Amino acid sequence: MLRDNSIFSSTACPQIRLPNFVSPLVADLSPETTAYLQHRGVFDIPNANCRNELLRSYFLFSYPLLPLLDIGDFLRPMIEDATGDKVSLLLFYAVMCSGAAHVDMQVLRELGFTSRKLARSAFFERARLLYDLDCERDRVVLVQAFLLMTYWYDPRETHKDRKFWIRSAVTLAQDLGLDLHLESCDTKRHRMLKRLWWCCFMRDQFVALMTWTPPQLGAWHRHLTMLAADDFEMPDFSPAVSRILRTWAFVDDQRSRIDLATLCIEKAKLCVCINEILQARYSSRRYESESKMMTILVPRHSSAHSFEILELDRQLQEWYRGLSGAGRFDLRDPADSAFIKTSNVIAMHRAHLKLLFLSAMIALHRPQISEATNTLPPTYRQLSQTKLRDAAEEVAHVAISIKNLEMGTHMTPRGVTLLLPIMLVHLQDVMPETQNPQRSRLEKYYDCMHILDSIGADGASEDLLPSRLEAAFLKFNILPSAEHSIPPSLSVRPNVDDLPLSRTSLFSCLSQLGVMTSSEVDLLSDMSLARATDSNPPAENGATLALDLILQSTANLCRPTQPIGQPGLLSHPGEEDTIIECFFTWKIERTKIPVQRQLVERAYEVVLTQMWTLDDLRAMENLNSDLYRLAMRHGIPDGLARAFRRDFDVFMSQW
């Protein structure tokens, strides 16, 4: 790892060299502690070029909807060496961890990391060590760092999970009184502190919604003074900061600033609705297994306040109409003059906000259809069923738009947890017997899985998420039969032995991923039982029947992929070239955005020049394959190369 050894820092151990922009460590650190930090790489600061790329990534992809920093105050010490301002090392690494989620992999390789996961893990560990060893005393900085640390999932069994960091951030923010006097913010620092408080509120609701655990903040906080456009930073930066922001184009663009400020305000308003939904339609329950005990949210089974469903739905729809009426949810707006320059970034934040809205809609309506007791009138259940299916249609549209923009890698980690609960709605629609509706729903389900594929390598919790999720669905026997199956496209094939068959242990695994509640486990199990009863003759042993169904589904899923087409389709060598030509013609016609269409056309030229076969295109799905690395060297975008197998399977099904 490269280091900037510009000057000596006045720390407990003067031999430790840190860049001039880093705040000195606390003076009472023991030599043993300092030596340990040095051994763990805490003082290995990324070089200036890589650091700037990580910062650019953070401010483009993470900062806009969680604006917890003052841009000028944070960047100026790193750009102007003569300034007396400093940056907390703990906060610096929290920002690096967030920025590493989206930066180009070449930057991380230059820093010595072989994968995005390793880079993010290293930056997170350095931040955690600085906190554990009490190296940071600024409590505002701690709140900022804690919020950013909720973006990383620690796979170890530790109490310092996302809930720990959000709980620490909220508690410390309340101790500092950040939730007081929000109506009068007449200085730049006061405006930053108001944004920081609302970042705590938004992140708290998000973590609660995605993990199905109670939020830390409740009804009183919903009525605090809302964010306004004046609370966001104006472009009054120093000349040096302005120069580097101009090289980032997007962040320094006035129109983009206004749009993103508006989206952030609307996100805060949506989180107010989410908080009300979680408190009105869910209750807390202790969940206990052999290895852990935790509090989770479960749906309320009561019709006493059924009118709340209509009122909360009205609030969500009112919020949505107000925002979508301004065109901010159009992920593909070619009429936008700034579209080409900012399409992926703007579209990613729009997609994030829309998926959050759809998650809120599902959180409101899914208890009504998953309840074991019929406590609600049929009209309420019918309304909720319709709303859930509408949400499924919408999330499929968002997934397709993300795929067409080839921006799936920028959705991590938020996009993963947002898509997972919504996919359950698609799976409930797998059950119809007619082939065409089933096929349509399954295509939308696999569009969502495509996004998971593109995100897969970015976090420890997402590494095997597609295959683990597929294996979980196999255990419920709710994947399509062999007759209607879709060819597999995951680089890591599902293994039903990876997850135990026990409901309790399976729920424990999936609940940690924010996938489903216990009510949904019961619902899917009932669906599984109904499907086994309807589609299979009675068996003497129910356990044997379930095992046979699982093995049959696994065999169908894991068998080698064959083109879905006419028998003997590739009987002559020249026919493969024809199929490749037809495939790219089909893909170019489906790609509506000019820039993306040009990328597909260039990719086809590379395929012809390199004389790649269909098997070569399929192999590019595997990140570790030589074909994938070769495609990257020839300039084929990551998302496009990894999607060849799935897109080709869809094309062949329509051949």
C-alpha cells in the first residue's frame, strides 16, 4: 500500500508519518496501541491519485442522498496543504469504505487489493479499530462515521452489526441535541448539523425497513422541521476545491445540485411515511434461536385500526404523485440535455428512491395477505394484493432500466437489500397454471436476479446471495418446474445443502439478509405444500416427497445449459455466426439509449474481431474466467459482458 509521507504528525509516537491533512491522534495513546495500529495498516494512507478517485466515487454515489458532510471543509485540507484544517482519520476511512463500493477496480488494484470486498473490508476495519481504541474524541465526527459504517456488512458473528452502528449514531446525535432547534439554521455549520440529524433519521428507518427490526426513532421525531433547499450547500468553495470539483463535473453542476437536494428532501419525507408504517402495522417481538436472540418486527394481526391502511396508502400515493409528476422517476429521459453526462448517476439515485418507495408500499400491504387469521374485510385484502402486484410490476421496470443503463454495480449495497423483499411478490405470482403469465413473471424475477448478479462481488453478504436465495426458494419448492424452467445463469450454482431445511434456521439466515419475516416463511411454506399437493400424486412419506422435489429442482437448475430452440440448431459451424449476428441485432434493437446502443455495437465488433463463440460469451459471466478478463481488456463494459449469458437465454427463448 502506498503512503503519503509528507510530514511528521504530532502523535504519541513521532516516528509514525501521516499526511498533513490528517488530524493528530489523541496524545494519550500508548506506544503499544500505536504500534498495533501501524501493524494493522491504519497509517497506510492511499496515495493522492487513488484517494481523489475514491473521494469522487463517494461524493457521486453515496453523498447525495446522505449529505452528512460539509464538502468544502472535508476536501479543503486534502487539496490545500497550507490550510490549518484537518480531517479525522476515522471519518476518512469511513468515507474510503463507502467510496470503494463504486470506484473503478483499477484504482483498488493500484492500492494492492484484488477485490472490491477486500478493499472495503480493509477500510472498514481501520475505521473500526480507530473507534475501538478510542482514537477519536469529536462526537460529531463519530456520528458521521457511524452512519457511513452502516453501509458495510460484517460477516462475523459480532454485536457490532448495522444495528449497533445506527443505534450508536442516533444515541450520540440525541446526546448532542442535533434534534433541537432545527427551525433556525442560519450558519453553515447549523445547516450541516440539521442535515446530519435527518441523515440519522433516514438511515434509521432504512435499516429498520431492510432488516425488519424496530427503528430507534419514533413518532415525536417525525414532526421535526423538515429539510429545505436552503439547508444544502451552495457552491461557495475555495478556488482549489472548485477546481477539483469541476473535474468531477457532476458534483459541481448547479442543476444536478438542485435535483439531488430535492431528491434528498423527498427521501426524508418518504422515511417519515416509513416510520409511521412500521409503527402502525408492525409490532416488536423477541426472536430466539440456539445461537442468538434479537428483536424483530412482525405484522400486526388486528382489524381495530384497519382504516390506517387506507390513510397510509393515501400518504404514500400523495408523496409519489408529487415526485413523479415532476418527472424525477423517469429512469430513461433522452430529452434531458444533461442526460448523457449524468445519466448513470442521476438514474441510480432515482432508482434508489423509487425502490425505497416500493419497499415502503410492500411493508404496508404485505401483512394483509400474509396473515393467518382473516381479521380484515375481504376488500382490504384484495386492495393489498393489487398493490403488491403493482409494486412487482414497477420494480421489474426499475430492474430493466438499471440493466439497460449497465449501472448495476453502483446499486450496492442499498440496491441489494431493496430488491430482495420485492422479489417475494414476484414469487407469489409464479403459481398461476397458465404458461404465458408464468413466463412473464419469471422473466421479471430473473431481471431482479440479474441486478443481484451484477452486485455480487461487492460485499461479503452479497457474495453468494443469488445462489443462496435460489437455494432457499428451491427448499420451498416454489421455483418453476422443469417444463417452465429458465436456464441457470449464476456463476455459483445453488446447492440445497448450503442451507438447512429447518424453518427456524432458514428464517434466521434470511432474516439477517432482510429477506423475509416469519409470516412470509409460513406463507411460502403453505404455497409449497399447496403446490406439492396439486402437482404431485400422494406419497407415502411426506419427507421423501419434499426431498424428491428438491433434488428434481436442483437437477434441473444445475444441468448444463442448452440453447432453447430447434433441435440441431448448431448442426453446421457457420450457423453459430448467424445466431451471434441475430443475437446482437436483437440486443441492439432492444437498447433504447444511444450511448448504450453504441456500447453494444462496439462489443459486437470486438466479438467478430476476436472470433468468440457462444460458449465464450457465456463464459464471460464468471468474473474469474479468462474470457471475462479479456472482455474487460477490449473495453466491453462489466455489466454488458456479465449479462451475455442471461440475455442470450432470453433471446433463444424467443427464437
